[in-house]
Amino acid sequence: MVEVRLENLKKYFDNGRVKAVDGVNLTIKDGEFLVLLGPSGCGKTTTLRMIAGLETPTGGKIWFEDKDVTYLPPKDRNISMVFQSYAVWPHMTVYDNIAFPLKIKKYPKEEIDKKVRWAAELLQIEELLDRYPAQLSGGQRQRVAVARAIVVEPNVLLMDEPLSNLDAKLRVAMRAEIKKLQTKLKVTTIYVTHDQVEAMTMGDRIAVMNQGKLLQVGPPTEVYLKPKSIFVATFIGAPEMNLLEVSVKEKEDSITLEGEGFEIPLSSDFKELLEKYIDKTVVFGIRPEHMTIESVSSLEHVKRSTTIEGIVDFIEALGTDTIVHANIGSGNIIKVKLPGHIPLEVGSKVKIVVDLDNIHIFDKNTEKAII
Amino acid sequence: MNDETKFMLKKLIFYTFIFTVVAWIVIPIIISTLYGFALPRDYYDPKKILPTSFTIKYVKTLLFTLGALDGIKNSVIVALITITISFALGIPAGYAVAKFLFPGKDTIKLSIVALRMFPIPVMAIPLVVLYIKLNLIDTLLGVALAHTAMALPFVVLITSSIFAGVSTELEEAGMVFGLTRFGSFFRITLPLALPGLAAAAMFTFVMSWNEVFVASILTLSHRTLPAQILSIMAGASGGAAPDYYKFAAAFIMILPAITFIFFARKYLVTMWGITLK
Amino acid sequence: MKVKSSYIPYFLILPAFAYLLFFVGYPLVQALYIAFTQNGQFSLATVRKTFADPYFWDALKYTIALAGVIVPTQVGLALILALTVNRAFKGKDFTIYALTIPLTISDVAAGLIWYAILSPSGFLNKLLLNIGLIHQPIYFFGYQYRHMEFLAIVLAELWRATSIVFVIILAGLQMISNEYLEAAEVFGADYWTRLRKIVIPLLKPSIQSALIIRTLFAMQIFGIVWILAGRDIPILAGEGFYRLTELKEYDVASIYALVIAGLSILLGALYIKFMKAEYLEVRR
Ligand SMILES: Nc1ncnc2c1ncn2[C@@H]1O[C@H](COP(=O)(O)OP(=O)(O)OP(=O)(O)O)[C@@H](O)[C@H]1O
Ligand SMILES: [Mg+2]
């Protein structure tokens, strides 16, 4: 319903000692589902609160379409929000909590009733409508908070970790419901989460934040496959991307990455990309799922690959997957994620196949991606 | 600019309001204190809103001739006995309410709250008969016993909330490392609760220090300060004392209480919040 | 984890509980006995005597009138004060401290302090005379100025005891999480709606305790009246005091005590009945 534009948005606390949000530029398109992802304390809630109008920015501007709302009070912004700690009013029943936004907007009684029941059904809390929040579990309260936020049709829907307290099964179901609802209503949504699966599956785009700054914004697959920095690369994906310090060596017409006790030969087409870094140290990165072990399983659709040798150090059997920790020399451990159960023994020698289309190389100093 | 003016205007109104309220509280105290030390000719001079020449004569007379000093002594003794008894009885009860689960706990807690509401001062009237029989009439102990009845529910509720604030795990850790439950209470819980208890003691002191009805009824010659002042200043027996003595008396009465609460001010709001839950 | 134990808690509570029961129970029984017997026989003579005394009805009337004027005003004032102060501003700590000073001041001292302001040579009269607003002092004291005495008592009592209501309500306000208000704001509620729909309902328990406490203490009002008006304005506690100390009429004094106790119980019960905060009770 509206496009939200953050322009060099800043929020400092304690006279500038805490830079909670430090110059964020971001446009959330009309009807877009944007996921704000980042570690604890990076400024996600603060950003959301500024968009809601609960916090006055230290600097910068917030636009809803062509309207500067930076200093507009929350009640005039037509927004809706799920608070991180729910903020479900203890003196109102679940029903009254959900009905509150509608009553404020002076909906007729029957319509309020219809909408409240619809939201309650969607979030599976119909039987709780007459209860007071003190009689609910954390997860139930959270669902009340979500129901209250979606019952009106706001310009912007802000959700601060709305599913964090639900059990795994309910969470999967709710994810789908929220996403479906958002698609149907086409309401511009900003959704804060810690959970990468949530980010990957729900977002039209993901915005990764750290220490008050926006590091990368893009569709989930892009952020996953083409992280622009070491931080984004390691923050998204589990298990984490493997990182190894290597130096770039030119050998005849091909390129080799030399680490302590191991070598990774690259095909010749990397020469051009790494020309500037020859004889310099860089950080090599590869996700565990972009490798395999020869003779155990194969990587499908791999066009270019290379092989490293290692010794199995440890095996994590997760049931659906197996994570093999392999020592590739001088104690450098690399994790390889393989589907299914893998019959490998600790101590056995393995050949690790690396998908060269999915390797990452970062500048050691700037931590920015080169490839 | 328009918004800014509006903002400034709001701020101005806000501070004017705060200032008025603070003045309304503070000015009477300052004025009566000034009058307590004023010369009568300044006080009776219709042109002098504030006195300019001062004397400590009336405070002195009140203290030494009219028995206010003895009143202070008696008040302190009564307050100390009150604190001792009400803490000796109240701390165990408060601890039990805070740290044990037992059948009837809610009822007991509720009845203590209800007893706190009971007009104990008025109950002093029938108490006179008993006190005459027990020879407690006109004794400081007698007054202190009645003050204890008034302060005890307060002490129980406040200590229970203080103890509830000290984690039971700390105490249990003490027991794991070899202390008895009793030892654990004395070595761990009590020291942690001490600041709160000190504040509670000050409140109890002020409560007793200020109480006038019970003290006036139960004593005749051994009067506490408020009772002594009341009998000098008002009522059929004393007749009206000259005005400047009244102001000197007010000064003597409020000084210790204000000083005490100044030290306990950090606890003021929370403590009242707690006891009224 | 709380400790489950069979007899220890009772053992710890018993002394305090017994003490309180004695100091409430004994005088109550004693008062009933003194009031309703004569020479060991049941008798309503004292009751008749008391009820025939116009002072009794005056005392009842004035006690209730004072409470009726003072308590609602105090709660209203305290609510405004607490709402005003409960935000970040320069000088907040000092303001709260200043507002709580009267908590420590006894009714006798408060009476004396306000006498300094309102007496014929007091601050107010001299101030108004000197700036020319009045030409004759305003008389607040003396039997012929009883309505002014009433006003003086109200002023002094508002000054002294609004603090306690303020503190109770402020403590209640501070326990309301700011998020409840922010949530309401996000969903479009303006200041007055937030006040009406969120703040006041959440404050209900605090307002209730403040009302109960203040009303019950108002039934016992004594020192401030005794200092400022003596028996010009009779009040229940004052009459009981007078009957006992001056006239040595234990029986009549006991009736006064019983009337105050009865009023307190009645009012306390009424408040509790009509001001339930439902959401607090259904907890567990
Ligand atoms: N009112 C405040 N005063 C001072 N510092 C604050 C305030 N609010 C937030 N901060 C600080 O700002 C930073 C960002 O906080 P914010 O709540 O936005 O983090 P977050 O990304 O939402 O974290 P989480 O995932 O843990 O909820 C933190 O360092 C926090 O300590
Ligand atoms: Mg947060």
C-alpha cells in the first residue's frame, strides 16, 4: 500500500555513545515482504521502532511514498506492529486485545466481531478469546499479538520476531500462514528475525544488518549465494561457511590457493579475477553443502570442480544429513555437509570435491568479497 | 517555527506546573520554620511578610521549659522499642510468607493486609481499661506495644517483599556448601536484605514518631513529643499557646522525620508500591 | 523453588499473628463489653446517651463530610501529579522527593505548619494585604468561622496526605510497561484514549488501595482537626478522645471507637466488592 524509504537513518543513544542505527538507506517496495536479519543488538528493533514512530531518529528521514513521516506520531502513520515482547494488554481479554485496533478505527460492531474471529481462527486461538493474557502461555500470547497486528489493514506491517516463541511445528505452519496472508493483502511488511530459515523462506528480499549498518540487501538466494562480505557469508547458512586463509599463487597458466599444509588448485578462468591478488593473502570460503566426498556421493550439476585431500576428524550424524569434519593439513578443519547417513570412519582418508562455481574469495583486510 | 513555538509553550506550561506544585509543598515548611525562629514583633508586624530578625528563644523554651526535650527522649524510646518488637515478630513472619509455600498462605497474607487497615489508634480507647489493670497506663512500653500493633502488618509485608527479592537460590547455594538453613539465613539472606530492612526501620520510626492519638490517650506524664505538643497547643486542657510557640514546635517535630526520610528516599516509592500490593 | 515444609512457616508467623489478633480482638471485645453493659447487665443506655448527644451526629457528619471532600480530591490531584511526573525531565528526582516530604510530617505538625500560613498574622494574610488584594485579614480560625476552619483542615490535609496517594499511584504507574502504551499508540490511540483504555484500567489496583487507605485513615482523622479547630468541628476520633481524657466516659468513648471500626470495615468491604480488578484475580 505504500513504499517505505529510509534515508540515512540514524539513532544514537546515550549522547552518541551507542550507535544503535548508523546511517541506514533502504527502500521497501510497495507490497514487499522484507526480512531484517542480524545478530542480537544490531539495531533491528530500533529501526522498526523508528518506522513505527516510537523512536525519534537522531538523523535521517523516513518516507511513506512522498510523505515525510520522520516526526509523525505513530497514531497518524496507519501502521501495525507485533512487539518483540508482545505487549498484549493484561487487563483486556484476548478478544478485546485483538478488537482494539478496530475499535480505535471505529469499525461497526459486527465487522469487528467477524474480523476478530477470522484472525483468531487463523492463529488457532479461537478457544482463548475469553481469557486474560495472564492465563496464556508465551506462545499463545505471541499469537494474540500477531492476530492483533493483522486484524486491521495497515499501510505497513512491522513484525519483531513474531514467531520466536512458538514450537517448531507451529512455527512452520505460521510462517506459511503469514506469508500467504501478506501475499494476499499485499501490505508492505518488515519482518525482523534471527531465524535464517524464516528469512530464506519468507522474504522477498533480505536485509542483513550488523552494528547499526546495513551490509547487504537482496533476494534470499542472492544473499545466500553471493554474500558481499565475510560477515554476511558466515551469518547466513548452517553450518557456517568454511573460511581458510590462503595465498594466491600463479603456477604456469593456472592459479593455486596455498594454505598451511594444503593446496587448492583452481581452474585457469580464475586467473583474471585474482590477478591483483597474486602472491597476496586472501580468505577462501566454501559452504559445507557445496562440497562432497569422492566415492561417497556426487555433486549434481557441477560444471567445474577441484579436489582436496583430507583425513576424517569427526562425524556429526544429524539424521537427514551428515557433517564430516576433515583435516586438510596442519590442523585446518573443513566441514562438508552430505545428505543422508554416511558410512565413514574417523581417521580414514578422503578426497573432497569442491564446486568451483560456489567458492568465495574475500579481501583479507576489507573482508569484502572478491569472487 | 509554529511547531517549535508550540513545543516551547508546552514545555513552559509543564515546568510552571511542576514549579507550582513543588512550591505548594515546600513553601509552607519554609515559612513555618522561619516563623519558628522569628521575633514576635516581626510576626505581628503586618508589613513584614517574611521576618528579618531571629531568635532561638522559643525553640529553647519549648525544649527545656515546656518538656519538648523529654518528649523527644520518650518518642525515641518508644520508637526504638516499637522497631525492636515489630522486627522481632515481623521478620520471621515476613520470611515465612516470602519463602514458604503452605496451605492457608493467601488467607494469612490477606488478613495481615486487612489488619493493617484496622483502626488500631481508635482501639486504644478500650485498651486503656486493660492498661490500668496491667499497670501499663502512662508507660512508654504501653505506648510502644500499641505502636507495634500498628506497625507490625507493615513490617511483615515489607520484609516479605524484601526477602522475596533475595534469590532463594543464593540461600540454597549456602546450604549446598554446608550451612544450615538458619545459618544460611543469617550469613546470606540477612546481609543482602539489610539495606531494605534499614529503610523499613526508618519508616517504622517515623510512623511511631508521628503518632499522636494512641500516645495522647495512653499517657499523661510520660508523653511522647507529638502528644506533649498537642497538649500544649490545643485542646481544653492546654489552651492556646502563643502562635510563635506553635511554629517552633512544628520545626522540632518535622526536622528528624525529614532528615530520616532523606536517607531512605531511594526506597520511598518502591516501598509503598510493595506494601500495597 | 520454594520450600515445602509442614509446620515451620506457621511457627514463624504465629507470634506476629497472635500479637495482632490480640491487639485487635481484645479491644474490640472490651469495647463491646463496656459499651453494651451496665453493672454486668446488657444495656443500651450508653448507646441511647451517645445518640442523644448532638455532638455525636455532628461528629459523624463532619467526619464523613471531610472524607468526602478530601479523599476524592486527593486521588484526583495525585493522579494528575503522578501522570505529569512519570516521564523523563530535568529535576525529576528532586520533584518526586519534594512531593513526598509530607509523608514524613505528622498530622499535628501539618496542622501547626498550616496555622503559620493561615493565621490572622500568617503568611497568606500578610501577603494578600501587602499586595493589596485584601484590606482586612481573612479569618480562618474561631468558632464563628467554622466553614473557614473546615476549609483550613481540607487544605492542610490535602497538603499532608496527597503525598501518600501520589506515591501509591506513581508506584503503580511505574509498573505499567511502556510497551503497553506504545502498542496502543501504534494502533492509533491518542493520548486520552490511551489514558482511558490502558493507563486507568491498569492503575485500578493502585487507585483502589489508595482509596481504601485514605478513606480508612480519614475515618480516624484527629490531630490536624484538633490543632486547627479543636471541638469547633467535632469529629469521631476527637469526640472519643475528649470523652475519654476529659470526661473519663469510657463507655461513650468505646462507642465512638466502635463506630469508627464499623465504618472502616463497611467501607473497606464496599471498595473491595465494587472495585475488583478482574484480570488480577483470575491469575494462576
Ligand atoms: N533506549 C535505549 N537506550 C540505550 N541503548 C539502547 C536503547 N535501546 C536500544 N539500545 C541499544 O541499541 C542497540 C540496538 O538495540 P536493538 O534493540 O535495536 O537490537 P536488536 O537488533 O533488536 O536486538 P535483538 O535481536 O536482541 O532484539 C543495542 O546495543 C542496545 O543496547
Ligand atoms: Mg530486538
